[in-house]
Amino acid sequence: MSAKVWLVGAGPGDPELLTLKAVRALREADVVLIDDLVNDAVLEHCTGARIIPVGKRGGCRSTPQAFIHRLMLRYARQGKCVVRLKGGDPCIFGRGGEEAQWLREHGVDVELVNGITAGLAGATQCDISLTLRGVARGVTLVTAHTQDGSSLNWQALAQGGTTLVIYMGVAKLSEIREQLLAGGMAADTPVAMIENASLPHQRECRSDLTAMEQAASDFQLKSPAILVIGAVAARATTTLWEQGLPAMTADQSA
Amino acid sequence: MSAKVWLVGAGPGDPELLTLKAVRALREADVVLIDDLVNDAVLEHCTGARIIPVGKRGGCRSTPQAFIHRLMLRYARQGKCVVRLKGGDPCIFGRGGEEAQWLREHGVDVELVNGITAGLAGATQCDISLTLRGVARGVTLVTAHTQDGSSLNWQALAQGGTTLVIYMGVAKLSEIREQLLAGGMAADTPVAMIENASLPHQRECRSDLTAMEQAASDFQLKSPAILVIGAVAARATTTLWEQGLPAMTADQSA
């Protein structure tokens, strides 16, 4: 039997946003390597699996990635059903692509299972439609995390006409504001900041680009939080879509 | 009892990518209004609900949006549990935001349930990681559909440094190529075109920005399909992330 690892998205926090495929993986799992941001409630689907936390705990440094790789490999080679459980979607800021590649290079089969990413869930729970006809024809998900070697063109992001959803941005509000203003984004562009997306203790703070840092401070916004920047984040979207829309005659749903 | 409608994402096609919350909504439903792109297999979770197709069928014009609104309202006011089932995620090119707003203005409670959107699922099934450290710090989802009144800044999209995922683009490949080339995107930027994302008959065609129209023609690519444009769509990503990455010492999963 060939070794196999499931790289599974646990969704944004609400255990009901788990997919049926993720549930099946957890049921079959012998070993579950679980990230810090995953809601433990999803583990109710496990049937006797060994649970190994591999995320950051209580301010400690996180488990080295290489160690996680070796753990997955060891258990997979023992013939165990290994599930690597990540918050949100494994391939949206989740390193799923890297882990899959590494495992395959070491002869391990990989099955990736998508999850609902926190940015989408948080916006939806705040009644923000990230795309909206006549207002936003697209959405851009980015991370403000800067230890990544790749570069973001903030000026282009400011001008793209898509709603911006920024992950891991709480500590970078000042920098984000300056970059987007410099890129030509309007100072009064609406902003929603959503803490603990999709969980019962979700909190939302609305502001605009200029004031968002002060608003977050007053609100005592904490990580993990999602920023939604764009017209759709305005409190009252009714006028937006009523004014901007062509006549409602065709169903463009997809 | 107040009237209520569930606006539910059915996911990209694979019935196992349905969320547990969507399953609950379908189980409780008295009436299900189902879009064309939804896989009928998810209806197995219904327990006696009346199923009403409201999408395009066999080349006919789609059901007028206003008619769908009135149907939802009528059944909700009768006290029925109404589920409006959409392909993918209801708020990613799905009109969920508009429908929710309209229903609330008519005194109907709305519960939105996220789904896995086709762009993410298609990429994952082709082993493309839409975000990848050192390569792509974000992803932009846009629709090429132009009956929308909003404008896209293709030049900015070409320069943003995010992976582009384009929905409803099969008939617009020539226009997309010209706009992105004009915006400064490299002619050899890798492109993946994914038909029937996440379904057993999913097909993928790899090419690059210059050649994608010819490649799609040779491949006889058909809608619905997803375009993934960016370095992560290259066939061999190993070198990409190995060359571009900082040392793997910290777990940045989220």
C-alpha cells in the first residue's frame, strides 16, 4: 500500500463549514497534525486518531516546518492514514502547495481537500459581498506577511478595481494605508476589519482607509483578523448596487 | 415565525465539497431553487423538498432574476424553508449579495452559507497552489463577463503580482491576452485552463499567455472553465519554490 497524506482545509472556524470530504478524511485518520488556528471542535469527527498539535502555542515559536514534513513522512511510511489539518484552505496562505510538493518528491501520495478560507467567510458573515455587479468585478486575497520573499505591487492593487481582502494585516495597518494611499486609492474607501471570522465571538469594526488604524486601536482589534477594503465594505450597500446596476433581466449566477 | 431564505453555495461540482452547513440546509428545505451549474448529486441530501430549476437550460434564456426573487419571497412568506442553491460560493460571482439585500428589504431573514468556489477547487485539483511563498503572495479572482457595469483595470491586474483566476473567460481569451500583454505581463506567463473543475470529467490544458487561445482551440476547451494565469500555473513548480524561498524554519500556516 502506498503512503498517503491528506492536506485538508478545516475552514475558517465554524465547524459546520467543514466539507464532507474533510469529514471523511478525519474519520479515516490514524494521525492528525493540527495547526493552531484550527477549531478543535472539528476533531469530533475523528475516530481514535492520534492528534498532534504543530502550530504556535502560547507565544512559543512555531513548530519548524522541516519537523512537520518529517512527521508526516514518518507516519505515512508506517502505513498510517495521515491528515494534515490547516485553517481555511490549504492552498490559500497555508503552505499546502509546498508540503504537497515535498511529500510527492519523497514518494508519498497527496490528496488536497479545499476549505472555506477565512476572508470569504468573514465577509459573508458581515453581509459583505466581495464581488457585486456594478461595484466590484473581482476580489484579491493577499497576505501582509512580509517574511515571504515575493513582492506585492500595492499601487497595482490599489488600482485594480477589485475588493481587497488582506490576511495577517493587523500589525501592518499603517504600512497598508500608506501604500494604498500612495497607489491612488481614495482616502474614504470603506474598510471592514473582522476578528475571529465565522466564530460565535466574531467581531467587526467598520472604518475607512484613512481612519482604519485609529479605529482598530479603539476597537482593540486582535489577530487573527481579516481586512476587507473596497466599496462593498460600506455599511449600506443597497444604494451601491441599485445605482450601479444594469437592469435585472438575466441570471448571471455561476 | 419569520420568513427565511438560505442562500447556499453548493461548491464547485464534487458533491463531497459541500459543507456540513449546506447539508443541514438541504435536509431542512421545503423548496430548493437550484442553479444550472449545481451538480444534481447534492440533492441527495434533500428530504422531500420541491426542487425548482432556475438556471439556463439547453440554450434557453435564463430565468429572469426578478422572477427568482418573487419565487423566493412567495415560498418564504408561506412559511416554507427555502434554499437557494448556487454553484460555488454565493458571494463570488453568484449574486448572493444582491439577493440577500433584496430579500431583507422585503422582510425576509437571510442566512448565507459559503461554498468552495470553482477557481480554488480547479487549481487545487490540478496541483496548482494559487499562493506560494516566494512566487505569489496573493490571488485575484475576476470575471471576464462584461455585462457587469463595473470596470476592471487589466493593466493593474497584470502588474499586481498576484495569481489571476478568471471565471467565464473561455469566449474572451483573445481580449484577455491582449489586455494583459498591454498591461506588461510577460508573454510566456504560464496559463492553466481547467474545464469542469473538481468533477470526474475535469480536463486541464496548460499553455502560456501568448499561446493560450490556440491551445484552448486545439483542446476544444468548453465552458464552464477557469483560467489560472501566473507563475504558479507552470507545470513544474518545484524549482519555483525551491529557488524563491527563504529557509523553511517557521510555520507561517494560517
